[in-house]
Amino acid sequence: MKTTFNMLRTSGPKRIRIADISKEAKVSQVTIYNYFGSKETLLQEVFKNYANNVIAEFEDYMNGGHSLKEKIEYILFMEKKYYNELSPGLIKELLIDDQELTRYVEEVYKEKTLPLTIRIIGEGKKSGEISEDVSIESVLGFIQLFMNQYELILGMAQQSSDLDKFLDGMVHMFFYGICGKP
């Protein structure tokens, strides 16, 4: 699975062959087929394992007593890390022809990611870090707008003269807009 993950990061799912995985991992093709049944199942398991690890790491941090600002900063900076591990384009390529994997992602979002995000927003409202005048739905919408453009934003950050300063500016605008703190 580790070999497949590493190959996936550089080759994409359609270019990976069981023969190449077998050679790189130093196991027989028969062993791979006996254990996983198909390349598609192996790719599903690799992606699910990766996603489960990311979610566990995310949950641990979110439950660690951090401020809302620290949590948002963590999310933004971890997105950069995850983008470098598996780009959104690669994930789309994995999901486009795999209904089972698409259902898995939707299930994880509904059962884990969304409830945790709503809880974090609620905690932010309770602590005064998020205005009472802003609904949970509005915050979720704003986050969705941001995430829909995340690939573009990361590209802009990487082209900027100072990646960290660019991302710090994005965090600032996320919390305070372009005018700063009231």
C-alpha cells in the first residue's frame, strides 16, 4: 500500500500497473491480486487509509483545546501539506470513475467532517471568536467558497514571493476581512 501511495502521487491512477507495484514493492503480482483482488480495490484501500489517517490527525488537533483561530490556521496549513501529498486533481481522478470511493468520501463528510466543523463553529460562537450575528450556515458557506478555490489559492501562494506571508494574509482575511479587526 505504501508503494502504491508513492506511485500514485507521481503517476496517477491510470498509469499505475500492478506489475510496476509488484516490482517496486518486491512482492509477486499474485500476492497483490490475492490480497486486494484488483488494482481498483488496492487504490480504494490506499485512498481510504490515507483519508482515515488525515481525519484522525484532524480530529486529534480539533479536540486539543486550541482556539478557533489556531484551528483554522491548522486547517489551512494542513491543506497545503495534503495538497502536496495528493492534489485535488488526483483525488478527482480517483473519484470520477469510482462510485464506491465517491460514496465513501460523501459518508465521511456527512458523518465526521461536517459534524466536527459545525461543532467547531458553535464553539467559536460560544467563545465570542465568531460573531453571534453570523449563522453557522453562513460560515459553512464561506468555508465552502474558500475550499472550492483552494487549489487556485495554493497556486497563487506558491507563486508569491513569500508563501508564509501570503497564507498569513489569507488567514487574516478569513477572520477579519480586508479592513482588519473592528
